[in-house]
Amino acid sequence: MVTAILPSMVSKASSDTGDQPLPDSASQTQTQKSRHSRLAGLVGLFTGVGALLAVGVYLPLPSRLQQLGVSSEKALADTYYLAGATGIVVAIACYLGLDPEIETAATRSESFPKARSVAGRISQSLAYLPEALKLGLKIPSLGLAFLASFVARSSSVGISLFIPLFVNARLCNHPAHEVEDVKAHCRQAYVIAAQLSGVSQLFALLFAPIFGYFPFRHSRFHVPLVVATLSGMVGYIAFAEMDTSEASPALFVIVALLGISQIGAIVSSLSLVSSSVTEQSLSPQVTDAATPSSPDNHEEAVSLLDRPSRRQTHEHLKGTIAGVYSFAGSLAILILTKFGGLMFDRLGSGSPFYLLAFFNLGLLVTVFGCGALESYKTLG
């Protein structure tokens, strides 16, 4: 939902300030792209706040309730009730805070009428799906956003799932430990895993606005994504080789790189998909009288370049594009949990982190490939 709402919020802000981007104005287009990036940075910032809320409040809450005399089952249930109540509060805040009139001219256009029946809307959405997938191949920034979503969600799973598993495997299941020492070591593993996850999400929170306001965010080679992927590659490979029996400063530096990589991919992908949706493609307003079928109207056809061009965005597909974006992230979660779990059991506890480093390498190669393609088109 956030992915679908962002383009409309930026368009609404532009219309409210009277800042309508003109097709032939690079500065106006750059200004709107900057709005996309800043808004994505704010979304990433509050994503970090939510992660810290989970680590600092929800995660230790069951044990704290048990210390107050609550049974373990009821403590766990009360924690879920609190999380559910928080979701309801956020939903009410969104309902009251979001402008119901956030609907751009593209979505209200007669060229893209909305079906009234539920079946008609489902059929219309399915018809839009191939077009959204083609746009991902046609527009490099949109395809890059889909791949960045894949990497971002896989990083989220890696930090929240495989870091605790990795620490537990190194401490709780060590063959040199006596049976009576397992409980103490598992307690230590829980503390270390919580510390590492907390530091990772803290740096994600701190770097979210930095990626949103990055001065090179609109360069051809997408410097924020380059920084995020390099941080991820270095961080995941180093973490797989680290000794997690104690929380050393070097270990905190490594998980900080993981948090930077995660939030960099999230903010950059949101910014790319939002700006791609509102990106304008130009098509001249051709009339029947302007066809070059006779010498009389040949000059009129030639003068089409001087005529106002019709500005067309992809906002009528923003919901479908958001769905493909979320699907890419969900696919990453399925792949990493399945294959990462198998690799963890059969190849070693550090193998899922090598898989995550490989994902970041693939994104890095794609970033440079898209940048080189854009440079080639510009020179050509």
C-alpha cells in the first residue's frame, strides 16, 4: 500500500504548490524526483522506528510480563494483542490522515475508466499485470526497483531470522558445552542476538534520511544502491566468518553495515518505483489533419515537434506496479527462507549469509548494467 500511495502523494504535493513538472524542463523533473527520494527516506526512517519498537518493546515483553507473575502462555498472547492493537491504531491514523482526494488526473482520465463491479475490477487488474511487467523491462529504473525490493526483503529476513539462528548455533549447539551449561549459553545467545539486531536496526534508522537526501541519488549509476550493495556484500561475508560467542566491537560494525545495506535498498527501491510511476512519456498530439498524406498538410506534420506534447504517466498502473514490487519482495522471502534454511542445515550456519551477499552482487551488477545502458542511449 505504501508503494501505491507514494506516487499520488508526490503528485498531490506538486499540484498543491503549483509546481507542475513540464516535459521539457529538466529542473522541474529533478525537483519531483527529489520529492520522491525525500518521501522514501521518511518511509525508511519510520520503518526503522518500527523495527526498533519490535526489538525494544515487543521482543522482551513476554519475559518482562513473566517476571510480573504472568504465565508464559498469557504473556505471549498479551504481546500479540498489543501488536494487533498497535496495527489498529496505525490503520485508524492512516484513515484519518490520508487525503481521500489523492487521485491524480491519470487515474481519473477517461482513457483508463474504472470498472464498477468487483469482478470487473479484478479482470481489469489482471489485464494491467502484463503491462506492468513489460514496463519493468522497458524502464530500467523500474526493473531496478523490483530487484532492489527483492534484495531489501531478503536482507530483512537475513537480519531478523538468520542472525539469531547463527548466534544460537554457535553458542547453544556447541558440542563442547555440557548439558547443564546449555541454558546459560542460550540465554547469552538471546542477549547477543538482540543486541546485534538492535544495532543493525538503529543504523538503518539513522541512515534512512541520509539515503533519502543523498546528493547523488539521481545519478546514472544510482550511487545509493551501489553503497547499499557494497555494504551488504562486505557485511554478510564478514559476518559469516565472525565469532559470535561475544559481542565484540568488530561484530557491531559488521551488523551496522547490514542495517545500512537493508535500509539503502528499501529507500532506493521505493524512490525508484515511485518516480518511475510518475515519469512522463511524451507523445505528440496528432490529429487527422496532420497526416502527411498530401503536400498540403506536409508542413503541418513537420511542425508537430513544435506543438504541445501530451504528457502520459503510468499512474493508472500504480496499484499493479506496487503489486509486482511487493511480489518481488515476497519471492525473496520465500527463496531465502527455503533455500537459506536448507543451506544452513546442510552446508553450515554461515551459508545463508553468502547467499545474501550473492543477491547484493547481482543487484550491483544490474545497477552498473542499467547505468551503462543509459549512458549508451545518451551518447547514441
